[in-house]
Amino acid sequence: MKRLHFLSLIILMSAWCGCSKRAHYTIGVSQCSNDGWRQKVNKEIRIGQYQHGDIEVSIVSANNDGRRQARQIDSLVDCRVDLLVVAPSDISTVTPAVDRAYRKGIPVILYDRKTNSPNYTAYIGSDNVEVGRIVGQFVATNLKGRGVVLEITGAGGSSPVAERHNGFMKAMEHYPAIRVFFFQGAWTTEKAEQLTGALMDRGEQIDCVFGHNDREAYGGSRAAARRGKHLVTVGIDGLPGPNEGIEFVRKGLLTGTFIYPTKGEEIVNLAVKILRGQPYKRINNLESAIVTRDNAEIVAMQNKETEAQGANLENIYRRIDGYVQRLQAQNIINVLVLAVILLLVLLLVNFYRISKIKDRANRKIRELSDYRLSFFTAVSHELRTPLTLIADPVNRILERNTLKGEDRQLLLMAARNTGVLNSLVNDIMDVRKTEEGRMQLRLSEFDLADVLRQLADAFRPSMEKKRIAFRLETAANADYTMVADSDKVLRIVSNLLSNALKYTPAGGHISLSVSQSGAGRMAVAVADDGVGMDAADAERIFGEYYQAKNSAGGTGIGLALVKLFTELHHGRVTVSSAVGKGSTFCVELPARQEGTPTGPADRSLPEILPVPPAATEDAARENKFEHIVATETEARPVVLVVDDNADMRAYIRMVLAGSYQLLFATDGESGLAVARENIPDLVVSDVMMPVMNGLRFCSLLKSGKATSHIPVILLTARSHDEQRIEGYEQGADAYITKPFDSRLLMARIANLLHNRAQLRSVFAARGDAGQPQEARLGGRDKEFIDEFRQAIRDSMANPHLKIEELGDKVGLGRVQLYRKVKALTGHTPVDLLRTARLEKGRELLCTTNKTISEIAYSVGFATPSYFTTCFRQQYGMYPNEMRQDG
């Protein structure tokens, strides 16, 4: 029974969550046609619907078929709409259907057009008699009270045709010197053009064409233009957008247009008042005005802004609908979660069994942890033999001093990195011994301050090469005598200094201080002003193999050893850090360990210190080859290499120097500066670097306007699929994992540069600078080219225009603009400017009667003769020849 109640509760809650909100009222809209004016009305009605949460609108169109409209009205009535909005196509055919709906008690709003019956609830639209009268006054004013007018009406049978004609003729009664021809059109441009042309061909002198819509007025204008005449042309509708009335007026194709207001939102508001029983007016005449060339620009701007606001409103309401759907889905999820919780409560009776399972799982985890440690230990032991067989032969070859030049540099590189690998193996072994409790302290008595001075002197050259201010702080008369394992104390401090050196940028500060913290304890602090870390990283930084988010590579063992060796001395290590402000590591150790010292420390300092980090190696050698590479021929592609490891930079230089110009940077921040200044053809970057890692560097490079087109190869030891995906998400073009084959790197670079060259050749092969091919570009690059072309269009009329001015408009310097435009299109900015001017000139030749000199000056050429020369080079003919052919 309890289970039955439980299931019933779930079913009821699911049904409640699944219920969707239903509209309280349904409005049916019957449109007579689906032209641009009607589409604008429909869009406004939908926007008006969004403003009332209890309204649903259904819109149908009869496409100027009265009988079809009557059937559609009957169908809407059968669907039990709460209110009808009708724009009748034909009075005689549609009126009976409207009467039937009205007699059934359905409110009817007539919109724009009327029936010949009083059976309607309200009317909203323009007063067509007044519209015709105002147009008549406008025509009479433009004709100065004298002339011949051709009036072209819409298709017969609708109320606006008769009312507009009556209003127009009333206005003409005051101007007896104006003669009016009256013909019935079909609301189309073609019919109006045919009627006007036939009259003109018959010899009729026509001074003005009045069309009942803008398409008819434009048809009359086009017929006159084909016969070399210019008429006063007036239409009705005044729609925005291409090939509509307001654009015709702006272009001088129409003298004026009467805005026939749509006001779809007001239709919905009137319908809501009727449905809710609120007061309303039965006759609602909409106001309007004439648009001429004097105010067409302002009206167009207002319409554009209104359309943008409408689009934003429509988008907002779509989002709201989406949020409501997600809320309903969330309610369902809540019910399911509740069911799961209740089921979990029932499972509590199995607590004992679950506890057993958990115990077994914990034992398995411990076994896996032990297996992991055993595995690392075994691998470390196995690595010692091949390391010996690599290191010793390499050192013997170096001692012979038979190799010179690049071969010796490669062998020295191998020797250094063999030492790095050997140090890593030793660290792994030490971690294993400490965790197993087999690591013993070799106690000796020593002066901690003296030992730290030797250590500071060993690190000072590395600090100076990186231009880091380094200081050692000790009290003059303090007693720093310790009994401890001096080797391990040195390893602790050395690892902390190496870590600080790695994450402190050039020009930073590092301090090493020692003090007596009281109660027979010594405190050693290493502070830097490097990249720092957040609280989450600081909490886990001493864990084995852990690497922070801004890690510059490594194994994550160094700081783990610091903690293990510190705890072996019964001490503690802490860290305080902030992102972008640096870190301070503090190690507290007892001044004397229990036990008998075996004597003074007998290991020399170089044996104790780890291999210096790559960032501290021979900077002078690297600066030398960077200078040599930078002076090589400019004909070769430029490749920027960003890596914090000096040996890796040197090796890549040896691989690429024969084929490419090379630039180098040691971290993402300096690499970004080099890339922005030099605009290389390709970038090869490591991922794990100090200051700024490769992923952040790649993201900023791809988001920069000047550098977004540069291909990026990420070269890193991060080989997991998730890490590859992360690299590609930041915009990388290729991903090569270490260790890598230099031939693969060469092939990837050549392939990316070849693809970029092919894209440029597509542009370069076209006379119009490849504008139709720009769809091949990425989003940011296409946006840049579009912005640059718009800057050209805005400024081309200036004959003194400089490329620097175009660069200012798109936010780039002259050199950056040249390299980016050349890289993307294969053309220089000057080429694109000249081509744009010639294209505009060709357009004006074919569409205007301007002289060639006027056209040349209007598109920015200093002289007509230079325009003619460039035009013939571009199109193979002189401007006057193209005009004759056109």
C-alpha cells in the first residue's frame, strides 16, 4: 500500500509539471494577400502578441482570392477563435463570410479595408478618402496646378480603391487645369508600367503618375525613364527596406510616397480591449504623412531603428519561451530527483552491505596506490641502466673534442638533458624511500647561513641572466648553527629557489631569508613577485605529481620532496600566494635533530644542486643566434618559436633555420608582444610555460585583430585527447606531442604555410581582389576584411587618402595592416583601395549619366587620365567603351 501511494504521488506531480500554460484567447487573422506591406503587419501582430501572455494568434492569407478568403474565415470560425481580424480582398465575396462570423457572436475587427455591411465590431486603418485627398494636394503642388495626371488604381472590388479615388478627385476639383486619366491596375509594377507606356507611346502628354501603391507608381516611373522622360510619381504604402517606397524616394525613383501605416501592435491592443470588455472606439483612423526626398533619410533611419527594436523584442520573447520550457523540464527533473531520494531512503536498510563494499573499495585503492609506487620505483631502477649507457658514451665523445659546430651543440644538449633525466629518477627514488620509511637522516653540524650563501652564489648567475633582483637576508650576529641532514636541507631550499626562478618573469624580485623563529627553530623563506597561484592550487601544491593551472611543465615532484624532507626533519612548510602578486614559501625546521652528528657535510655543492632550469641557461648564446637569424633574407617565411626551455629553442633553431626566418620568445606574454610587433607567418609554441601558458597565448593571439590569421602549432608533452581538444578550442591549427620527429614538425609547418599560400592565390587570381571568395576565411578574419572594405568605401572619395588613415579606422599600424591584408588576400591595401575605386567607377558608368571626369573625381582619383589608365588596365577597355557596351 505504501508503494502504491508513493507511485501515485509521483504520477500526480509529473502530470502537474507536464501541464503547459494555455492561451486564454485565440485571435484569427485573415489577410487578403501576402505582399511586403502585409508581411510587415503580420510581424507587428506577432510582436503585439508577445506583449500579452494570454493571447495566441493564427494568421492565414488568401493571396488576393476572395473565395479562398471566405473559406478561410469559415475555417477559423469552426476552430472557435475568440476574435477575427479581417482585411477583405473582395467586398462582394468576403462580406457574407464576415456576416456569418459576426452573427455567431464572434467579434470582428475590419483592418485596412471595409465590407458593405455594418456587421463588424470595430475598424482600424487609414481614412482612404483622406489619403486620396492629401495625395491630390501633393500632386497639385508639384504640378503647380497644371498638367496631366495618370491615376492607376489597385484591383477592383476592394474599398481602398474607390475611397482613394474619390478623395483624389475631390482634391482635383479645385484645380481645373489638371486633367486626370483613370485606369484600373493590379497592384503590380508590371501592369502599371504597361499602362503608362501604352499611353505615352500613343502620344499622350503625361506629367504625373499616381499609383495606389508604391509598386504601381514605380512602374509608371520606370516606363517614363525607358522613354527618356522624368515624371512626378507618387505612391502609397511607404514601406522601408530594399525595393520599397522609401528607398525609391531616396534614390529619386519616386517623387513621394504616402506612408500607409501598419500598426499591427495597435490591432492586437484593440482586440485585447474587446475581448476583456474594456472601452474601445469603433472607428480607429490611423495617422500618416507624405515622405519626400527631403525627409526620406530620417524616416528610413527611424524605420531601421524600429525594426531593430522589434527584432530585439521578438528575440527576448523567444528566449522567455525557452526559459519557460526549461522551467517545465526542471520541474520534471525535480520530481525525478525526489523519487530518487525516496528510493535512497529505502536503500538505507542495506547500510551494512554497503559498508562492506566501501571497505573493499578502500583496500583496492590502497593496493592501487602501492602498485603505482612500485611501478615508479621499478621504472626508475630500469631507467638507470640505459641512462648510464647514454650519459657515459656521450661524455666520452665530448672529452675527445673531435666534434665541432652544430654537432657538438647537439651532443652538449643531449648531455645536459641526460642529467635532467637522471635528477628526475633520483627524485622519484627519494619519494619512494621516504614514503616507505627507508629514508634516513645523515646528521651533521653546519652553519645554515654559510650554506645558504654558497647556494645563493650558485643561483646568482642565473638570476642575473634573467635580470632578476636577488638578495639574501641574514642577521649579522645571529647563531645559525644546525644539526640536520645538510644535503636534504640544501635540496629543500634549492627546489624552492628553482621554483621561484621558473615562475618569476624577467625584471622581477626574489629573496632568500633565514631567521630564528624561537623555541630552537630555524625559518627559511623564499619570496618572489612572479605569477602566483590561487587558493585551490596553494592548498594542493605539495601533493605528489600535482601541477597548478599556470604550471610551466615539470613533474610535480620538486615541491613534494620539499614537504617530505621537511617532515622528515620534524618541520613544516607553508605557502602564501596570490595570482599575479607572487608567492612566499616558508620552511620551519628544528635547530637540532635528535641523534649524533656523523661529522661535517662532505658533499660538494654542485653535487647537491639539481640541474639548472632551462630558463636560466646561456642567454648570451641564444641572443647571438636570434640576431643572426633576424638579419637573414626577408624572402623566407617568418616563424615565431615560443618555449621556455633554452635547449628546445636551440634545437628548433637548428631544425628550421635553413628554411625560415626565426623569432624567439621565452613565454606567452613576451611571445604575444613579438607577434604583435612582427606579424610572423606561423607560430610554434609550447603549452606549459611560466608567466603566460601556451593555451592563453594562443587564445589571445587568435582574438587579436592584427594576429588572428596566424597559424599556431602547439608543441607539448600533453598528449591526452582532452588536452588536445582544449588546445584546438583555443584556436590551435595543429598539435604535436613530445617527443617529436623533426621531419613531422617541418611537414606541418610547410603544410600550414602552403594552405595559407593557396588561399592567397585564390584571391590574387581574381581581378576584383577575391571578394566573393572571402567566405573561405575564418569568422574573425572575414570580419576584419569586411571592416577594412567598409573603411575603403567610406573614405575612397578622398584623393589624398593615406593607408595610415585606413589603418587608424581598423585599429592597426601601417606595417601590421600591410602584413595582415597581404597574408589574407594576397593583395596590398593599396591594391584593394584602387580596385574598390575602379569597381565604384564602373558602377557609376553603368547606372548614372555622370561624365567620366565627374566619376573619376567622385571615387578619389586625382586626375581623369589616371582613372582612365587604371580602368583600362583593370577591365581591358576604356571607360567610354564600357558605357557604350552597357
